[in-house]
Amino acid sequence: MSIASDNNLLWVPPDISDLLTVSVQGDADDNTVQGMLIINGAASQWLNGTLDDYSYFELLNHFGIDPFRFVGEVEEHMALLMR
């Protein structure tokens, strides 16, 4: 399910970078948790302008996340908020 929907139940976090964070299950191994921390840190850097688009998208791709789909859902969410 996409985070962007037309059901009028749009969630807006206190910190916009929360829309780009990922989480792992509680029983995830250390490497998976470390990957989550790297991705979440990179999201903050990307939004602050200290990490360029190419590097952020490559990082997402490296960890198996389709960057265009992932960021696209956030863009859809924000577009619905601004309507």
C-alpha cells in the first residue's frame, strides 16, 4: 500500500525526514540494523542538502530499495498534502 492515498487519512510527521525512514523487524541481524541506520542518516543528509541525489539514490539501491519508487511515494504524499 502506498503512503499516498485519496482516503483523506494522510499522515504528516513532525520531522519531514521521517517520511524517508525505514525500519527493520526486532529480530533483524546486526548488518540489517546497521543498513537501516545508514539509510535513515542518509535521508536526513539528503533533505539537508549535504548529500547529493545521485549518492542518496545509489545508497538506496545498494540496500535493495528502488529509489524512484521509494522517493516517488513520498512525493505523491506531499503533492496530496499541498492540494
